[in-house]
Amino acid sequence: MPILLMIQETFAMARSALVANRMRSALALLGIVIGVGTVIAMVSLVNGFQRSFQQSIQSFGNNTIYVRRIRPGINFSGDVPDSLKQRKAFNMGDAEAILAHCPAVRAVSPFKFPYNDIKLRNGERHTKTTFIYGTNENLMLTHNYDLYRGRFFTQLEVDHSAHVVVLGKDTREALFGDASGLGRTVHLNDIPFTVIGEFEPKGKMLGNNFDEVAVVPYPVVDKYWGAPPSAPPFFPRKGELFLDAIAVSPEQSEEAMRQISEVLRIRRHLPSNKLNNFVVFSDDAFLSLYNTVTGGIFALMTLISSISLIVGGIGVMNIMLVAVTERTREIGVRKALGAPRRAILLQFLIEAVLLTALGGVIGVLLGGAVAFTVKAVSPLPTYVSGWSVFVALLFSAMVGVFFGLYPAMRASRLDPVDALRYE
């Protein structure tokens, strides 16, 4: 018998056997459905957060290059070493040197934020969680900000520490409601500032609302709210700055980071055998940090859901062993009529794979439905990727092969005489 014809007949017999025992088949694939559905739902949630995170980074950073004391995330790994605490931050001399000696760099903006919490107030209205930071006129280039109304402050206003402020959308709404607020006076911890502009909405990322912001000239931060020498290394101390830069084009970002590192090494008199006492990184560093934080959670969730798949696979094995016992005489008749061992093994193996593959398909549909529902009724982002569907279906079929192999081998090894005598 040609191998293709034998497989077709075996497939038909396996399908008939599963249909004949609908209830038992349904119970057997229940564990597979739950396991695959859970995996698809969790992966879609992780993928959704990752895509949302990437989009937020692109929206906020626009290929921004960050010059900092330490790499992001290091403060989450325990106590910061003294060698990192003692690192100096930067100043405008560094920014000017970068612009003068790094042809791949288009613009540099300082970045500085207050050491203490600051609330904005307009009469009886006030903000709660506004993030306030100081910069210069180049922020519009380095962070891809756009103005919704008004203007940004000028270099002259920066040089003179002018009391001007540009608000994010949510900050403006908290202080002025639906009114624009342009030309009005707001108080930052009782210090009056004139509102000169409002940013286009930026959105949220990892719980940070980039529309709850207020931006002032960076010398103002040092003048009123500078960090003391004892401040943690992720605060620029009084007289210090962090720097943000943007390359001439996205393709030159790597070259720009290399040039910035060379300039800063020269300015800090670092010999060739010394490591950098600063870090230069791009938006990709935040994505790597996100993947590091979520990787362990994702692995744990996958392990938990895999237990359900294993339990489902054990259920499939038990059902197949019962099927072998019930059809012992059928196996004996087929062997007596000349059916080879591989035909018997293939029949029961196909039954197991069909069972788990069907459970995988139903599980994918269930997980996709859960992901769609979560996205529809909550702010949580979800995204069902093609690779996760493929892996889920492949894994469910592999479970069928793994747990169906022993019952299939047991059936193929039955002695035809003993099988015919079985009652």
C-alpha cells in the first residue's frame, strides 16, 4: 500500500474514532485548550505593552541620545556603588564641546529636574503629580516636541533665567480647564511664572504621563530647587546637568554616540586604559530595561501555563491508553488481516495529535477572544502576534506526539492472537 494512501486511511480512521467518543475527546482536550488559551492571552498582553512602550519611546524620544552618570535601571538592582555615586554630571561647556567637535550631532539640550516636589497653582486650582524640568530652546529638536499653541522660550530667556513656563496638555487643563492659559500667571511653589506655550499631547509610558509636565529654563531649577551634594546619582546636583542630544539623521545615531564619548573622555582626561565614568545611550536602552523587567514575569507566567499543557497531555495519554484497551480486538483483527505495526502506531499517534491540535486551535481562539475583550473594556494594550499563534499550535501538536507516542507504541506491539482473545 502506498504510504500516502495509508496515511489518508489512517487519518480517516483516527478522525472517526475521535468523533465516535465526543465527550471523552472534549474532556481530553480541555487541559490543552486552557493551557494554550492562557499562553496566547498572556503573550498578547506582553506584546501589547511592548508595542505601546516602543511607540511611546519613539513619540517621546525621536532617536534621542542620552548622556548620563549611570545607565537606566541600575538603581533598581540594589545599592548604587560608591564609584557610581562619585561620578560627576555635565555642564554647558560639555554641551558646547559636543556641538563643536561632533559633526554627527545636530543639537544638544540640557536636562535638569528639581530635587523637591513642586506644585503648580492658579488661584484655587493646583496640580498633584506634575513633572517639572529645566532645559533650553533645543528641547524641541532633541525630544520631538511640538507646540499646540503659543511658543517655546528663547535662548535669551534661558540666559536671563526668565520666569516663563510651557505646559503639557493635562497640566494646562488642571490649572485652566478649557481655557488656553497663554499670558496668564501660575505659581510654582509660590514663585510666579508666565505661561507662554502648550505642548501637543504626548501620551503615557509605563505609568508616566508626559502630558503632566511643565518646562522652564534650566537655570531657574538651580536658582530655586537645586539638588544638594548628597543627592542620589540620578539627580543632577546644583551646577550640574544631564544632556540630551539628537543626531543629524537616525542613521548616524551610533556614530554620534561614539563621537560624544570621545569628546567627553578628552574633557575628563580619561587615559585609554580607563573605562568611561559616564554613559551614552539611546532609546533602545529603555526597551532593553523593559525587556529585562518583564522577561522574568513572562517566563514565570509561561511556566505556570505550561503546567496546564502538561496536565492536558497526561489526560490525552490516559484517554489514548483507554482507547487502546477498548479497541484491543479491533487491533487484533487489523493485524490478523496484515496491517503492519507502523499502521497501528500511526493511527493512534494521529488520534493524539488531532486531539491536541484541535485543542490548540480552540485555545488560540479563546486566548484571542480574551485579548480582544481586555483591550475593548480596559486601558490595557494587547496584541496577538502571528509567531505566538504558530508556536502555540506547534507546541500543542508536539504535546500530542510526546504523550501519544507511548499508547501508540503499546497498541502496535500487541500480539494479534492475544488481542483477538481479549474480551
